[in-house]
Amino acid sequence: MSLNVAQRRLLQEYRSLTNNPPEGITAGPISEDDLLHWECLIQGPEGTPFEGGVFPAELKFPNDYPHMPPSMKFLGDVFHPNVYPSGLVCISILHPPGDDPNHYETASERWSPIQSVEKILLSVMSMLAEPNDESPANVEAAKMWRERRSEYETRVKVSVRASLGL
Amino acid sequence: MAEEEINLPSLVIVLLITGLAVRYFFFSGNASSANRQPGGTGGASPEELQRRREREREAAVETIQQMFPQVDRRTILWDLQRHGGNLQATTERILAGRTETPPITFQPPPPPTSPETTATQQSAAAANKYAEKKAHPDLITRYNLKDKLASAPSDDAGAATAGAPKTGGWSSNREERQSLLQKRRDQMIIEARRKMEAKIAAEKAAAAASGAAGGNN
């Protein structure tokens, strides 16, 4: 089986993520038959309402990875200003390389081939801890987070428990 | 005689006027209500009709699918379309196993997910939590961990700590890698679940304690 650039790179990343897994992250292809489709688990960061939770997400890589970024989608309920109700994650590192036409993000914040799956997952973890409400993906969550923080936290905690079957 | 002759036409006129009045009342009532329905949706009555037909068709498909979950939507739609949308007849044909396979060229209209999802998205604002919770099974169900969770917790915890350094490595065997990854995933979820259980138990105990203390407040 000959692997193309994207597949080789992903296998290499899979390997390093397996040998040196970052705290609270498990990631890998769902099946090695398709290296462009991963599933990962992210632990909710401590000291946040997501604490104690484990959040499954899928990563879909384009054929021209690592030139273009993957897309990431949470597979469970993640009520967060930067996560669309569909679960799709919206953060700068997942945006295609180059300068943001709206000048919100600098090129260095966006995707580039020197980024990695590990960096994405760590960014998502810190996003869970610190939402960016400048361009919310989930307006309802952003509004609640801004205006009724305690209600937002309760809402998240309840869904974390439900996701663990409790 | 002359008086009677005058009376007759006037009677006719009176009857005519009442008749017209009654007709006007009834008809105008009907007409206005009939006009208003499509008018409310932008005055497009063919569209409204189309939508109504779609709704009827979807209802029929749903009814049939409830009875025969094994029959796919496309076959049902094909049969309904071929036989004038008669639900009864289609049901009978399915029962008798006389349904035809639709030709490849048959492109059934997509299930009404798009209008429904937009509708749910709108109502989701209100019932967001519940809708999403229903859509996503919890992790224990999702990863089929019920049995592992049921096994003795102390055993598992011991195995987890003992197995942790081992599962961290990269295996050259593809299947082994796959199963190690799965194991790590399962472990992560089971651990989270146990921790959360303990936390909830601790909270309950604390609540009970503060409840007892709160009696003094």
C-alpha cells in the first residue's frame, strides 16, 4: 500500500500522539483503512464547567492535508460559543491559511502546515476553557455565556453529566 | 286580479333578494376564507397545494414505513407514485410482496429533513438541551461500555494504572494499534464516569450535611 503525502503525514502524527499522548487527549483514525477520518476524545479542562467531561469529536482531513486544515466536529452536546449547534468547531487554527479578509485573525493564528492535530486538539481544549465571543458560532451560547454566566455553567455541567450517562 | 299580479312579481323579487343575500353571506364567507389561506403564505396557491400534496405524501410514506420498516423509502414512493398515491393499495402490494424495484432513473424527492431541521433549529432555541440530548446517546451507550463499567471498579482501576504505560506505546502491528487506541478511549471514558460518580456522591453527601446544618439557619 503506497501512501500519499497526507496519509504519510497523518500516520506519523498518529504515531507521535500514541507515543506521547498529551494530557487528556486520545486521538487516532477510526480505521487505518481511512487515515483521513479520525475520532478523538478531549477531556474537559479543569476549573471549567466542562471539567470531568469527555468529549468525542471527529476530524476529517482533506486530501491536500497538511496544506489545508481538517474540519472538526463534536459528536456530542457541546454548548459553547465557538461550537455550532451541529457540533462543528469554529476556531482560527481550523481556518485555511492566509490572512483573514475580515482582519480578525492574523495569518499566524490560522492553519498552516507547521500546525498539527495535536496543536488543534490543544487549541480546542483551551477554547473550551476560554471562549472567544467575538464571532460566535452558537449565538445562544455566546449570549448566555456573556450575560448569564452561572446559567451557562449549569447548562454545560448538566450536559456533561448526561453525556456520561449520569 | 291586478293586486295579485303585482304581488307575484314582488314575491319573486323578495325571494330573489333573500336568495342573493343568503348566497352572498355563504359564498363570501367561503371565498374570503379560501382566499385568506394561500394569501397568508404570500398568495401562492399552487405552492400551497404542492406543499399540501407533499405533506400528504410524506404522511403516507411515514405510515407505511411504520408498518414495514424493512421497505425503503424509495420503493414506497415509487409504488405510491405509480398507483396514484393510494395508501391502502400500496400496503396491500407490499404485504403480497408485489412491489417493484424502482428504476435507477427514479429520483424520489428527498425526505422533508430540510424544512423539518430548520423548524427544529428554530424551536431548538427553546428546547435546545433536550433535543440535543436526544440526538446524542451518552458515551457509555455510544462506545458500548456498559459491561466494562459493570465489572468490579477496583479491579479495573488497578488494571488501568498498570496498563497505562503499556498502552502508551506504538505497536508495529496494525490491529494491535487499533485495539490499543480503542482501549485508551474506553479507559478515558470509564475513568471520567467513575470520577463523576464519585463527585456526585460527594456532592450529595455535602448537600445532606449542609442540609442538616442548614436546619440551624
